[in-house]
Amino acid sequence: MAKMVKTWAAAALAAATLWAPSGAAQVPDPYATQLAQGLARQEQLWAQEGYQRVEGPHAGGLPGGGAQRFSFLFHSGGEYRVVAVCDIDCRNIDLRLYDQMGNPITADGAVGRAASITSQPRWTGPFVVEVRITHCRAAPCYFALNVYER
């Protein structure tokens, strides 16, 4: 019961963050709730593996085939996991990681409404995460992502 309360509390906090005015895109309800719940489920899974959130949630809306990039500072010796979820109108979300020179590091190849990539950088520097919505039933499809480290 306590675990369920924690999950719903995390979802409520994430939803409030997704609705909050900021420089990032605001996600309307019910999509914000869907994304918050999806991130809360992912966070619970990765917390069991020893990961702690260090960035996010970051959110946006894209048409099918659309992409958005986010820059993060990753530190040498850390193990990073980027997790993204998309709304019910989205059929597939993909993640790609690039170094500061634009070289591809890793990509998510799974099909679905959740994606994750892992990286253990050998140097400290800026890395770019590209979110791509490949199939969207009703544009825009909304997404949210968090970055975790252990």
C-alpha cells in the first residue's frame, strides 16, 4: 500500500511539474496525467536498480516524424539512463544519444510508448538526447523524459 501511495504521489508531482509554466512546452490534461503516470512507473523500476533522477521531467509535443533535442552535462564515471514516455496517441517513441561533436553514441531500437538508453561516458561534457516520435495517431503527440544516474 505504501509503495502505491508513493507511486501516485510521484505521478501527482510529475503532473504538476508538466503543467507548471516554464520555458518548456506545457502538456494539457489528460496527456500530462498519462505522462506523469508513465514516468512514475519508470522511475520506480529504475530506483530499484539504484538510479536517481538528476534531470526532468522535460516535455514537449511533436507530430509523427518529428524530433526534439535536449542537451545534458554527463560526467565521466557516471552511468546514465534516459527514459522517455509518450501519450496514448503515440505509437512509438525513440531516443538517440549524441556526443558534443554530433557523433551517435547509442539509440533505442524498441517499438513502443516508452524508450530508454544507457550511457557510461568516458569524458565529462555535453551530450545531446534526441526524442523522436515515429508514429502519431493525432498530432501533436506529447512526451516526457527524465535522466537518471547511478
